Amino acid sequence: MPEEEPKYIELNIFLRIMVNGIPTGGQAKLIIRKGEVKVNGEVETRNKRKLHSKDVMEYLGKGYEVNDGHLR
């Protein structure tokens, strides 16, 4: 029986959900590609980066922790 892949949410989707004022996925992708987002303290420019439970995304100096309710 194959192992089930851990649940995750993509960075661009998480950013759009968590930050008011980012109404589209396209805007989220531009923000990420410009290097304005950190994941676990490191600048992340891959908009499809898989985030897992307990990962922390930072944008404009504010941190947002991924929890199980965000994952698919």
C-alpha cells in the first residue's frame, strides 16, 4: 500500500487566504516572486512551495502559522 502524501497548502494560496488586501492569486504570486515573503525565517520565491502544519509564513513583518485546518 503506497504511503499517503502529507497534507499541505501552497504558499500562494495561504498568503491570499491570510492577508487582507490580496484578492487574487496573481497578486499573491507577484508578491512572492519579488521576495517579500519568508517561510520559517527564509525568503521564499517559489509560489507553489508546500507548507505543512507548524510552518510560519511572514509578510510585512507579521507571522502566520499554518495549522491543520489550512491543509488539504
